[in-house]
Amino acid sequence: MIVCVCNRVSDREIVRHAHVGMSFDDVQLELGVATCCGACESCARDLVAQCSPAHPVAALHDEGAVRSVRGDAAANGGVV
């Protein structure tokens, strides 16, 4: 998906740069995201924050939901 229409920067490009540890400012300088109209800045910042090595998002915030799903699967013979 294109995040920055002005500079044709995709979410994949932003994520790739964020995964190697670049900050939003680094990504902005490197790709030119949020340097023209600024409409994409909040989306680009969110992507960088979500993909930062310091803030992994793979963990679930509600562990109760995980237990509930596992419990339902066990009760239904492995089918949720």
C-alpha cells in the first residue's frame, strides 16, 4: 500500500527501513516520506513505531483471549 502519495513510498519500504533500526527521522530523510504535504506522517510514524526492533508487536496484549481460544479448542476436540 502506498503511504506517501507525494513521494510514492510504500508501507513495505517504511517497514523494511524500520526493521533495521532506523528512526522515523532516518526513514523520513532516506525515503522522503512526510516531506511534502504531511498527510502521511501519522501513518508512517505508526509503521515505524510498530516495526521498531525495540517494540515488537508479535505478543498479544490480552493473554486471557489466548487462554480462552486454547480452552475452546480443547473442549471442541481441537476445533475453534
